[in-house]
Amino acid sequence: MKNSLPQNTLGRDGFPVSVLGFGGWALGGQWGVQDDSESVAALEKAIESGVNFIDTAPGYGDGRSENVIGTMLADLPAAVRETIHVATKTPPSAGPWPPSPYCRWQDRYSAAYIRANVEERLRNLKTDCLDLLQLHTWTRAWNDDPQPLLVLQKLREEGKIRKIGICTPEQDQNCVVQLMRDGLVDVVQIIFNLFEQEPAAQLLPVAAETGTGVIVRVSLDEGGLTGKYAADHEFPADDFRSTYFGGDRMQRTAARVKEIAADLEELGVAEDYSLPAAAIKFAGSHEAVSTVIVGMRNPRQAADNVASVGLPNFTPQALQRLRRHQWLRGVWYGGQ
């Protein structure tokens, strides 16, 4: 019997999504060795627990994540399958990531390229219509001539996709503000967590104003906010976090996570909120957020993440205290 979770509507006239979503990156194998049977078990546990939104991308294991998800969903009873919504992405064609200010959309997101890529997404996910297709990154350089988004509008009219989205580039998340105000995107996928709070300044208020759906990613700072990793922790070379937490980044992260734990103690909520639960709850605390996607590699992780949903919302006083952990660390992916 499928349990239920609170749901929000994803954008204007959108479909209902659980406030906690399933992040499918690790299913592709870039977070260390991942067995497909464990991936399927995690998906089954999440769906059984009321999660009805799954996010994936072709870059997650060169289509592996999409294929695992598509195959698993195809085996579900039709009545259950129709309640599950899947988002995937089209990356730009070969070139710098994120796109540089000098990239032309004609070279990175041409109409022919987008159409061919969307057909591949449909095949991998074993469907004839994508619930949400997101451009996996973007550059402000294209905002005044956003032709790739107009291609997606045509695909929506043709019944290939239901909703149009953009995943914000880490170094310029606010590049989507103009697109939201121009009504060119139904959904934005952003980074918002205890460390990265810049979207609260303008991006999230504009999303609320325009009725744009908001998917929050990196709510746990790629595991840094879970408190599981000591200052001297090193990730295996086949785990992308070996680069993400390269140099002294793990040391600095661990020190700041201790400060968050101390605040939870002083607020008197540490017994109820584990560090991961507190991070997930904070990421979903803004009224504009539709769903928070969290990676789930096995059934236990799925159960633990779902349990966070049942915790009470933070009080305004607690949120105010936790906001002090905003960390202006530049672009974590490419800087120091």
C-alpha cells in the first residue's frame, strides 16, 4: 500500500509533486560503485513511501540512471505509474561547462540537437511524453535571444514534453530571473541550502510572484551537510566528490557543520532533527519551493529522507538562527 506525502503543484497548471523528490544522480555510478538492484530497491521504497517525483539526467552514467528509472517504472501497475512524474535534462552539446559568455546558443542548443536529444530521453525513459524537460545549464548571454526555450515550446505543443525548465548554473543562478518574468520557463531547478542562500534575495521571490515551480537540488551540499564526514575524509577517485571536496574544502565544511550542530543543540531541537533532516527541512522552508530532491542510493536512505518530511517546520526564530550559516564561498565547483 502506497503511503502519502504532502504535495505541491509544480508551477502554473503543473502536476502535483511530493515535497520530497528522488534525486537520481548516484544511480549513474558517479558517487562510487552503485548496483542497479540497489537503485531499484531505493526507488521502490521511495515510491512506496509517497515520493512521486524523480529527477534524472543523461549525464548520470551516460543514460544509466534514466534507463534504470525507465525500466523500473515500466514494470509498475498502470494505476501507480500514472501518479509518478519524472524530470530529465538535455545538456548542451560539446563545449565549456557552464557555457561561457561567448558561447552561442546555435552551437550549444541548436533546434536539431535539442530534438534529437529529447528523442533519446523518451527512449531511455520508455515514454512518449516527458513530464519535465530541463536544459541542464544556461548562460545569461542567451537571455535576450532564448531560442532554445522556443524550441522546447514547440516540442510542448507537439506533445513531446509537458513542462519546460532550466537548471541554474552554479556561478549565476539569478540568470533565470529574467526568463521567469518573461514567462519562458515553467520550472527552475536551483541550489538552495544552509550554505547557499542567495536565491532567497530575488530568485525565490520572483518564482513566487510569477508562479514558477521550484525544484531545490544540493540540499545536503553533496553530503557535506549530513555530518557524516570528518575533516580528513577522502572520497574515492571514482566519486565526483573527490573533486568537489578537493583541497581543504572538507576541513572547512566539517568545521561549519559543527557550528550548525551546535545551533540545533542550543535551539533545543537536536534530538528531533538529525543534521540531514535539518538540512532538508531548511531547503524546503521557503514558500516558493515546490519540492526538494535528495539522492537516495538504497532503501535505508530513502526511508531516512522521507522521515524528515514528517518533522515540524522550523519556527521563524529557528530559521533566523540557521540563516547565519550562509557561506559566501564563491563558486565551489571551480573556485576556492
